Amino acid sequence: MAVQSSPAPRGARAASRSTQQKARPVPPALIDQDLRRSMIAQAAYYRAERRGFAPGHEAQDWSAAEQEVDSALMLGALPLKA
């Protein structure tokens, strides 16, 4: 018969959850907006480069880059300072 491990006590789970919440990244709206715009512009440039700079997709590139940068900021994958 297999032995099942007992779940962690409620206090231990709550403590680890509160520790994770304290380490949360800063939302994109709270970082330096010039830095955020620079990151978006760079990501949009690379998207256009991958397309061979074909005209007519600038707004799509910017929008996709904006989502990409904001998601990365929320996950803490990008630095908040230059």
C-alpha cells in the first residue's frame, strides 16, 4: 500500500503565499514611462525587422510589442531601470 503525504498545514501555505505576493513585480503603469516606451519601440523595431520592414503593419507591430513588454514587466522578466 502506498503512503500518501499529508498536505502542508494551513499556516505554512498562507505564509508562503504572502511571501510570494510581496515579491510581485511593478505594473507597467508604475515604471518610468520613457523607459517603457523605449522598450516598446525596440520590440516593435525587431518585429518590423523580422517582417523585412514591409509597410502597413506599424500599428500591429507597436500593439504587439506593447503587449509583449507589459507582460514581461508584470512577470518581472524585464529590468525596471536602464
